[in-house]
Amino acid sequence: MSIAEVVNRHGEKYSPYQGNLVNHLPMGQLAYFKLTGDLKGADEFTRTYIQRASINPVQEDFQKSDDIWKCVENREGYEACLALVKEELTLDNWREYTFRILDKLKFGMSSGLFHTLIRTAYAVEGMQEDKEYIHELRRAIAYYITGYKGAGAFEVSIEGERIIHEMENLLNNPNIGRLLKEEKTMGKKLKALYSDPMYNKLGFLVEGEPQEKIRALLDLLIPAYRDTDSIVVLHCITGLHALVVLKDFFEDYSYAIDIMTTCIISHLLTVEELSVREEEVDLVQESWEEIGLLASKSIDVHTIKLAYTAGQMDRMFNKPQLKTIALRRIKKTK
């Protein structure tokens, strides 16, 4: 048995959707395996997840499509899109094909609370484990295409050390507050923000090289999660990790980070009572191996995914404060 076999056994049966929510199973399976290396444990996690969740089955009867681009932003067309991707994406061209889709649809990286990007990143990581992961990559690409919701990109850049100050300015801006108050759902709030010319002038990007931009975003997201436990903030963090994993699949990675920055700032503004206080915290003593083991005992898929993301991002960007939020999530979901 391999992790690809564990993922594919159930992936063919289930849609990316779980009612109006998201099917996290394939992401949780790989994150669990990456944390523990335990295939039997990943299989047990799978059974527990399926018992607790109501995942939409894949539709066997569907209207076929003759063009992959007709499937964009058509959730109901997932099966038709997947049929085309199965024909087009092969072991010989998977890197080029994935690049073509992600780069062309780069403004959709935050679609579905970043889940389309996250699932694609997990599938690409899986390809590094086993070529049989290509089946999951096809499903992830079809999900990315059909789940597409376009965002935008700000134009003004700031120094990374000013990120918390500038975020507080946005949070305290009365016009932005009015825009958000007029809408009830996160989707409508985001649409209102992106459609407002003034907001696009007030929003900010981060200057510098990609590494500097990522570190600044983590400096913002770590206290935001620490002070709110917001599932939206959690997905901004795991979404940022996904973009890092997929950096080679964008022609201009630095610009892709600018799009991600715009998406993260906009999503954070939808979080009620958001706090981004810059504050020194005592670093925890547990190792990432210990944190991974603790997370793997949770039945909460977001706890497992956050622990995996946090460990990877600390290793890449030297942000040990990520241990604090990973442990916070573990303790909250015991």
C-alpha cells in the first residue's frame, strides 16, 4: 500500500465538494502521511473522516464538454472537466499542463477559501512521492478550474516591516468598514471590495524579493491567527504554503505572491474583530516532530493540515512562532 493508493481509492468516488463546503479528505490524507510516515494511520484517518463527513459522490451521468476553458467557474461541470483533464494531462506533460492552467488562471488562487490552490499543491507534492498520484492531480486541476473565482492585485507596495501598521489602517478605514457592513457573506464582502476602485488604491503589496514578501505575510498572519483562531486566517496560512509549493508553476512567481497578498489582505478584512497586534510571545519548546505526532492524534483535518503547513513554512522561512499557532490549534481541537 502507498499513500497514492490510499488517496486514489476514495478520490475516484468523491467530488471536491461536501455539500456547500469542501472535501478535505485528500489533503488531510497527505498531510497526515507527511507528518507521520504512517500509512496505516493515514488509512484509519480516512475511515474516520468518511464516517463523520457527507461528501458529495461523483456524478456518473453528466453533459460532456469539448473545451477545458468552458469549464472555468462552473462548479456543476466538475465531472465534465475531469473527463477532459484525464484525456489531456499525462505523465509526460503534467508539469507543463499544470503550469498552463495555474498561470492562465492565477487570479483564481484564493477560490473557495484557497482550497483549489491547496488541493493542487498537495497533489503536486504527491507526485514527488509516487507517479500514481497523477490521478489525484487530475482531480485537483479539474477542481481548480471549475471552482475558479477571480480576484485582483493591488498596485502600491510598502516595506515589509510596515505590514501590521498598514493592515491596521485598512481595518480602521470607515469606507472599507461601510463596504463590509453592507454585505452578509464572505463571498459578497470580497466581491464588494474587489469591485471598489478606492479599495484597490488603499490596498498594499510588499516590496522586495519573494522570500521577503512571504516572511512579511507570515508576520501578519501569525498574530492574526493567534488572536482570533479564525478558520479564514488558517486558510490564508495554508494557502500561502500552497503557493510556495507551486512557485515553479507561475511564469512570474513574484507577481503571483502579489496576487496572493491581495487575496490574503481582502480575506482578513472579512474576519470579524480581527486583531493583528505585534507582540512578543514565548517560543514553545516542543520539536516539530512532537507537534506532528500530537496533531496526528486529532480527528480535525484542519489541525493536521495546519501542523504540516506550519512545520514546512518554519523550515523554509525561519518563523518558529508558527509552533505557537500549531499547538494552539491542537489544544483547541482535542
